[in-house]
Amino acid sequence: MLPVPVVRRLLRVKVKVSRNRLMQIAVSVFGLALVFAVAFSYFENVDFFTAFYWAVITMATIGYGDVTPKTEAGRVVAMVTAVAGISTFTALVSLLAENFISSSLRRMMGMHRVRYSNHYLVIGRGSSVSTCVNELLGAIERGELKLAPIVVVFPDEEERKRVELPEEVEVLIGDPTSRETLERARVDRASHVILALEDDSKAVFVTLMVKRMSKARVFVEVLSEDSVELLRGAGADRVVVSRSLAGRLLASSIFEPEVVDVIEDITSSVGGYDVAVMEGNAFWGRPYMEALRELKEREDVFLLGYYHNMPVLNPPLEEPIPPGAKLIVLRGSVSTGKLR
């Protein structure tokens, strides 16, 4: 008697075969080839490999002529094999072509399933998506982010047409609140998930789903500050209030427009300058002035301060940089070639 685990595996295989037409036809072709090979080996008195080779060649209607039946029984088997081969091989090739075309169409429509791991997943709509993707690509080119695929999920085809993305970005179409969409995007294997849904209630719901399905870090854009605590409670690792930031910049553009220009420049990797964070273990315990001077001479970057639980900008020159701190620096954007 077969062990229970073996029986269960056989039952699973049987169910998969019964539900998959392509597998059914493939098993039928292979089974017929075995049957005809046994018959040919028996009637023609040849080894099994030669018989199996003859059966496959005959079923595929290739007929090289290097192996031919000599007996009447062998010729009968050859005729039956040729007729059976035409039907089964035609069905197999048709299903293969159908699956290939279906897969291509699903990819064109964004309804396919990705097979990535540790990828960056961006879900949302609007200009925030394209800006985010461009920043990620820039950080990858500079070596600040690990090289990994970027997958974008749009809610519909119209949104996909409105937003221009680089060719190397994988695009899916689907409802972000649907588990099926998140599964197709392999959220369970993503390293980071970015949500820019332009709907705070939907952002809370999707964050809960992502956290339930994945261990990825989740970063969310919201419109209202009232949603920040809800999203943090849902498990979001960081929440950005886009309208509050936009409002502050709009107000500042009236009385200090130059500051707005600086902020827009340093927050974009494609501008003239870029604010970045770098490891500072070589300067832990040393005065801020030494780090400022050495970084300018050696790295051609300007030290703005350090991050230790919170940002500390422009500290006293004699203040030592605490252990565990990261350095906040200003440097020229790689795209402009202005500094390093």
C-alpha cells in the first residue's frame, strides 16, 4: 500500500492534469508514443530507444526514412501512428500557440503575473508615480539603491496611457484593493511598496492588505494630515502628506521664491544638486568641523549635518558626531555632472 503522502501527491498531480488542457494533450502524446514504441519494438525486433525515436518521428509527420517497418504488422502500426500523430500533434501545437498568444496579450494589457523577487513595487496614479519611478532609477544608477526591477500597478488602462514610464519598468493593470492584483505584482516578494493612490481611505485599506501579505516596507503618500495616524497604525513605515508640502511651497513662493527653487532642486536627483545621506562611521566621535573639511576635500560634497534619531543640521563646529549617525550631504547631481 502506498504511503499517504505519496497518495496525496498523486492526487494533486491528477487534479492538475485534469484541469490543464495543454498538460492533457502533452500526456496523451507521450503516452501514445510509448504505446507505439512498444508495438514497433515488438513487431520489428528493434531496441526500445530506436522504437521510441521512430514513433516520435512518425507522429510528428517528419519521416526521415532512416527507420522503416519491414513487417506487415509494423507497417500497420506505422499507419496508425501517423494518423494518431497528426491529430495529437496538431492539437498540441495549437494549444502551445494559443497559450503563447494569450500570454502575449495579457502582457500587452498589463494583466500578466510578474516573477520578480525583492523588487520595488509602486502602486497608484498621477504624476507622483512617474516622479517616484524616475527618482528610483536615478538612485539605482548612482548605486544608492540595490539594483532590482521596478513594477508599477495602475488602476486602469487610461491611467497607464496618461503616465509615461521608461521601457525597463514592468507595468500591470488592476484594482489595487484586489488581492488578485497584489498577487500578480508579487507583493509577497517585494522589498519596498510605494502607494500614491490619491485616496486616503483606499491607501489605508491597501496598506493593511500589503502588510498582511508581505514583509515589505511600505511608504504612502496621503492628501490629508488626518490620515497620517491611521496609516501608521495600519503599518506604514513612512507617510508623506503631499498637499501640506505643496501648500507650504506655494506660500513660500510668494515671499521667498528663491527658497522654493532651492528645495525643488535639492529634492530631485535630476536637478543641479541633490541632498543625500551617506554612512558616517569614519567620522564618529570626531568634530563636525573635521568631517566638513575632509568631505569637501576628499569627496567634493558639502556636509549639512547628520542624522541620529532625527536630523541635526548645521551643528556647532566643535560638536563631535555621535556614534551611529549618518551624514547628510549636498552634492552635485550625477545627471548634471556638477560635482560628484
